Amino acid sequence: MLESTEEQRPVVLVVDDAPSSLGMLCDTLEGEGYTVLVARDGDSALQRLELVAPDAILLDAVMPGLSGFDTCRQIKANPVMAHIPVIFMTGLSETPHVLEGFACGGVDYVVKPLRAQEVVARLHTHTRNARMTRLAREAVDVAGFGVVLVDARGRVAWRSPQAALWLQGAAGGAQPGRLPDAVYAALEDGSDEVLLALAGVQLSVRNMGRVGIGETMLLLEQRGANAASPSRLANAALTPRETEVLSWLAKGKTNRDIGDILGMSHRTVNKHLEHIFEKLGVETRAAAAALATGHVF
């Protein structure tokens, strides 16, 4: 059973046109520490998602009106909801159906009749992984930067909360899911940095190179009209993983805490910190944390 207070109970949205048949599953989920919300079709599920962001979604594939597959596509197309893990639970067991479930953004596929404890085990794993991923990605904003991942087609694959906030004012006629044209022009020219005008300030967009399969990482930093030269932190060229470690360090986490959050051993955390200290030119955790939180020595 999950250990959680009433305020911290994870929320799961169950979407099925016959929720009464899922009574045992819902009872099991409640008993395992989840708060369960129910929607009878895809449209009502999307309406609920405008009001609450659950930790996970259990989604039937075949429903009146909007299918589960199309519902999942709409969820994943919305950056606000895209991080929510979707687990299909359906009677469709043919390989094409399973493949479509994953292609539209699902993280798992369970065939009915359901085995409640199996669903709970899968749900718990995906919920935990999604939370750790979200926390790790949001950590990059601590240092005052934003991060955007762009896929091979130029589409925004992921953006940190700070990046999303800044880019709201930098759309400049860009199509949904894409960056302003000036960014793509700079990338094609091989430029390492492009500046975007944003209501009296500038947004620096730096190309950090390839990460993962076919994705490019862009580091965003807001600069005022009288911005000073890039900070020591900006010039340190930290790797994405080193940035995550430094961000959690700035939050006061111990090496063991950081290891648990990022899924690595505390020895690996120590090695990352050694590289961070060397790149920043500091010798202590306090000095590195001070740089990350914007303090000047």
C-alpha cells in the first residue's frame, strides 16, 4: 500500500464506458491509497483534465464517441498533460491494437478481463517513474535556466516549466508545438546561440547538442537589456545530468537523496559533483549551491 496522507494521495483517472464493471478495481485502488476519479467517455475525460491533473490515467480503448486512442493522442498533444502516464485497459488484444496503444502515447497495455492486483502493480510503477522524471526535469529550472528538447522534425518534444513560461511570449507566429523560426534558422546555420526579443528583455537560446535519439537540447536563459556577461554557471558547460545533480544540491538534498531521486548510486553522485566542482571552479558544496541559486561570491 502507498504511504500517503489524504492531501498527498495520488490521483488516478479511470475512463471506461462501463465503470460499474470496474467496481472491484476502483475499490482496490482506493484501498491501495489512490484517489479514484471516473469518466464515462473520452470527451468527459478531457473535460475533467481541464480541472485536475491526475498522476495516471487508466483508459479503455473502445468507447462511444471519441475512442481511447484518440483521447490519448489529445492528451499527449497538450504540453500541460503530456507527462501523465496513460495505461490502456481494454478487450482489444490483437497486435495492431496493442501497437496503436503505444504509438498514440500509452506507456502500458492491459487486456481485459483485468486482474486488479496486476493493474495496481503496473500503475504504481508508472506513477512513481513519472513523478521522478517530472521532478528531475523541473529541477533544471532551479539554476535560472529553461530547457527545451526538439525532435528530428523540429517539434518540441519536451520543455521545462520555466521554458514554457518564457516561450509563451516568444511564439512570434510559430505553429503549435514548434519554436520561433529564428531558432531553427540558427540551428541550420550551425550557430551555438540565438537571441529572441521578449518585451524589453532578451531570451538566449543555446544549442547544447544531441541528447537521446534524434533530439537536440536547447538551454534558455533570460537576459535584460543591460545583462552582464554570461555567468560562471552558464559558461561551465554542465551536462544535463550534472545540471540535475546541481539543481537538487541547491535544494539542500544530500548525495543519497539525489541518488534516490535520479536513480543512481551515491558514489555516482559523488563523481558528478567532482566534475561540477571542477567546471565551476569551486571546492565546496556550499559554493556550488550558491552559484546555482544566483548568489555572487
